[in-house]
Amino acid sequence: MTTTYAPPAGRHRADEVEQGEESGDHVETESDRGRTTLEPRAVKKIAARAAGEVDGVGEGAKVSARVDGETATLDVQLPVSYPASVARTTEAVRAHLMRRTHQLTGLTVPRVDIVVSALKSAEVRSGRVW
């Protein structure tokens, strides 16, 4: 009989995988299977894309990430689309980045610091006015 534990989607390592065989049980741990390491630049790219998934965010969000074991901390420079509420947009981005970064990397994100770097107008200017 074989029983395999599949970790939830987004986890970057399995805590335990149990395999039962007739001769006895074997517990496979992280050290048996290997380790996955996420570089801060990969976390930074994931978070920057995730920021763009939130309504009210203008193009060009910039993110820096610090990874320490199972935890990531994010610093975000965020352009907000005018006339979106800055307070609502930044809170939505903070919550989304915590959830989405964890979902895609398995890292816990306890802190997201945001600096609103610009207010971007939604109107597109075409040509020159004389």
C-alpha cells in the first residue's frame, strides 16, 4: 500500500511524504528530497506582477524583496491610477501581495511597505496641442 501526501499548491517543499510498503513505513523529509531556494529577484518579479493585478495600480510598480528562510519582506514603489483612492488601493495591494506571493512561492509575507511613487492619469494624450 502506498500513501503519498501532496502539499497544497504553492508550497515550495513538502514537510513529509509517507510511503507505506509491506516491509515497513518510510518518512521522506526535506533532506531526502532536496531543497528549493527562491532568490530575492524571483520573489521581486512575482510580487511586481501581482501588484499589477490590483485595480487602481498604474504601470511600473517596482519591488525589492528580502528573503529569510520561509519569510519574505517586500518594499514597493507603487504608481496609483488617478482618481483611484490611494488608501484603498494601497491596502488592496498589500493584502493581495501577501496572499499572492505566498500562493506562488510558499513564503510567508508578514510585511509589505508601500511608497506611492506617482499618480498616473488614465487619459491618453494624442499628439501635440498648438
